[in-house]
Amino acid sequence: MKRYCVNCESETEMRERLEDLDADTGVFVRASVCTRCGGSYTDAHEFERAEKEFKAKNVLVFEKKIVKLGNSLGLWLPKEISKAARVGENKAVRVYVDNQRRIIVEAAR
């Protein structure tokens, strides 16, 4: 379907696709993607629907800075995250990297 793309500043072909609202939350939005530049657009109603679904799942997302701890790097976990994941001081976690951009931390059993 043809629509106006603000990146290309022209009428261009758009394809519909599902996009992850936020890294691995399992909440997706329907988006129109420009076939020329790859720009992705979601209308306000679809975004509101996805946001409500996101909140209903009780997904906790925080943006934190990496800190230097001696010769290593560290990350302080907010209390809400440690409580939800049932981890605390001296509890083991498993850390791995996915796609060179995502660091995944899992509570060990």
C-alpha cells in the first residue's frame, strides 16, 4: 500500500510488519515500513494498545549505566528487579550476550 514517508518525503510503498515494542517483552505493534528507506511507523491507537498490553504483563524495564567496580564493570539492579527475579546478595545469575548488543541476565536455579 502506498503512503507518505516522512524520511523519504515522498509517496512510497509501505509493507505491514510486526515489531517488538521493547526488547523481548513479547509485546508487538503493527507497523508500516517504508520499502525505500526502512523507516517504521506505528499509529497512536496501535501504540496505546501495545502499551496497555505491556503494562498488563507487569514487565519491568529500567535503563541503567554500567559502573566500574575495581578492574571489572558492574550494574546495580533496582530493588524491583531483584525482587521480581527472586535474586539477592550471593545468589547466582547466568549472564550471556545475544547478537552483540543484548546482555541477558537470568536467575540461576
